[in-house]
Amino acid sequence: MNRLFILWITLSVFEIASGQEQTLTEEKSKTDTLEMVSSNNLPYSAVLSVDVPTAPSNFVVTPDTNGVLSCELRWINPSFTVNRAPLSSLSSITIVRNGEQVEVISDPVPGAEGTWTDTNPVNGIYTYTIYATNEAGKGSTLSKTTYVGITACNDAGITVFPFAESFDEDEVCWGVRSTSSSYASWVMTQGVVRTGRFAFVHYYANGEQTGFLISPKIVVPSDGALKLSFWSFNERTDQYDNGKNSVIVATGADPDDVSHYVEVWSPTSVKEQWIRTEISLAPYAGQTIFLLFKYEGTNAHIWYVDDIDLSQVFSDADI
């Protein structure tokens, strides 16, 4: 692998509109709602009439994972007004990209699934906003932000230490790979962070979940030893028995080649607080490696990762 690419990054957005939540499951929705209110980061807008539609629900924004400049939007049209009266019709669904209206879908069916594919973005971060209208006016809006396109990372990889990654740059050169049976995967979030603006999180979902957060290439120095440290936060800790967190070192040229995987850390239990973990990478001196944060679980826990550091030390006592 001569070049690492960002696969895709989706920023976690907490979504609620008059009782309709965007969820992985109903329980997750309620948790996100509490976090959203406490942070004063309201993802929906005020409305002028109780007769307008609620916001669309189940809003999912999926950039092309191969870096093609396109992004698919999916949602469920609202079925009720803000005062919970059933909707017999809708006038339109409007889609706004970075503040500019890009699509209006006429006469959508209440409660039906809607889709639209944006084929005109360039590389960059985009906020998509969606709302419904009826004869009473514009309903509340719902927004989600994502990265679209390919970001070419440094071909040389990580070669200078100490190295710190807090996921706060617009272009984050960490890959994401999922073999999950649902759309749950590693995504960027602003909901639970240790420092800065963002962290990475893997949510739980029904069905078997296996997801990898993959570092850029790391050229481990031959002199001294390299030490990895990172911070973890977990939710639904009572469900950790249904899953597993682990860190894997991939020593081959391809981080997807499981024949070169070495598991270097996996806790037997997790806590709902930020915990710092340190791992010696001394056995890999002089090698080129990748680090993989692997999530496994079925209706299990939630794992957040932030503030990853790589430091070079010259004494075993410092590891």
C-alpha cells in the first residue's frame, strides 16, 4: 500500500424533532438526546406553527467509501405535524448543502423513505440540512456533517516523534473499515470528547459488529523504543460482555492483511470515564506498522477513542 486514504468521516450529530429520534436503537436515541440538550447543541430549528411537519427522521449521510465525489442521503419523511396530528400530504422536502439550497423534492409521501445523491461536491467537509414543508409552512430542520472525497496522506507516514492525534484537523488520515451487518461503524463525534472538537466512536447496534479504526503508516525508529498512549471512554459498560475492545499491530504492508495481525491490548472490563492506556511498541523497533483499534460486539457497548500519542523513549523504565 503506497498511499493511505481517508475512507470517510462522519461527524456524530444528535437528532430529535418532536419525539422523532434518529437512532441506532431507541435506547441510543434517548442517550443522545440528553447529551445534546446538556451541550446546548440543538440540531433542529424552532418553528412558527404547530401545524408544520416535524423534521424528517433516520437521516443518514453516506459519502462514497472509495472517494468518489458523491454522497447519498437517506431519510424517512415526517408523518406528523409538530402537534402530533397525522399528515395527509407534504408539499416538499428541501435539501441544503453548506447553506445553499441544492434540491427540492415535490409532493413527497408522508412516512415514506426518501433518497437523494449529491454528485457535485469537491473534496471537503459538508453540512447537509433537510426539512419538510406543508401548507402551514416550513418544518424544523435536521443537519448532519460529513467529509466527502479522498484525502491523500503523507506517503512517508508517521516518521517524527512525539506524534499526537486529537482528530481536530479537517483532514484526518485515519481509515475506517467495517464488516458489520448494519451501518454502525467508526465515526467522528462531537458528543463525547476528551479534548478539542472531535473524537472517534463506534456505536452499538443489533447484529454482529466488527469495525476497525486504522492509523496511517508508522515508521518505528530503530533506536529507542516507541510507546503508544490513548484515551478511551465507554458507554453501556454493562453490555461489554457482548463485545470487545482491542488494539492490533499490523506488521505487513497492507493493514487489511490479517495474517500480520498481533493483538497487543484488550481489557476484560471497561468504565464510563476517560481512561489512559499505554502500550510498549518496543518489539517493533525498525519496522513499519499500522495500528488498528478494533471494536467487536452484538448489541454491546459504545467505545470512544481520543488523544492518541506516540512517543520515543530510551529507557525501559519509561515505557
